[in-house]
Amino acid sequence: MAERATHRPAALEHYLKRMLIYFLRHGEADWPDWKKPDDERPLTEKGKKEMHEVGAFLANLSVKPDVVLTSPLPRASQTAEITARYIDAKCVEEESLAPGFGRSELKKLLQNRGGKSVMLVGHEPDFSRTVCKLTGGRIKLSKAGVALVEVDAGLSCGKLLWLFPPKIAKH
């Protein structure tokens, strides 16, 4: 009996190695009289409320990343924790998502990570710059805004699938 070929066409193999990356900017953390270091700012009450709205919106879209990776800064980790509850995902702190994050940090971050999708929670202008480098599209990610980018396995190119400001999540 002849043995069936088990290899896949190159185009299919390339497609299967694609990944979805959700870029979620932290919620509002503007404290006008803040006297402590900027890196310690937590979400405001408005920021927390907005993140609950965004989390519910993402759950309604059936967003299900394999994991939520977050910057260690309080405003980002609070954003990630709130959102992760709505989308039923594990939340993991990732030092490289602190301010200064870029495409090279993204490559290192995803290099040994399996799965088909990941949500990153971090900061501006890092996320908008990274999305631009991946897709060629210039965006401005608002506080509590989320962008979905599909990338190839080598992160050499990507496609912006959608970009939502937080006001779209309001009921």
C-alpha cells in the first residue's frame, strides 16, 4: 500500500505559523498631584471602570489569548488583571514590557512561547511604534485602547486587523 505524503504546502505551513498579538494600553492613571515616581502610578477610579468596560467588550468579542503578559508597572498590571478576569486568561508579569519596549523585545518575548495568540499590556509610545514597525501603519493607541495584529512567525511583517478606542466598549 502506498504511503500518503504528510507534508503540508509551504503556503499552508506559513499560515499556520502566524500569531495574533493583542496590544492593550493601560487605562487612565493620571493623578494631577502625584508626588511619587511615575512608575508607581496606579489606575484612577475612572481607569478601573473603563478597564471593566473594555474587559467585558473583549469577552463579548470572544477574545481568548493563550496568556496575558503585562508590564510590571502598577497601572499596566492592574489593567491586565481586570481584563484577564473577563477573558478568562492567565496573567503573567513580564519585565520587558516596561517602558522602552520595542520590536526586538517583542521577538525575545515570543521566541520560545508557543500558542496562537498573546495579549500584551503596556505603554505608549512603545506599542504604537511596535505596531508601526510590524505593519507599516501609523496608529496612536489611546489609554485602554486595544489593537489586534496578525504577524508571521519571524515577526518580519504583520497586518493590523482592528484598533478600538475604549469608548467603543461603553454600553
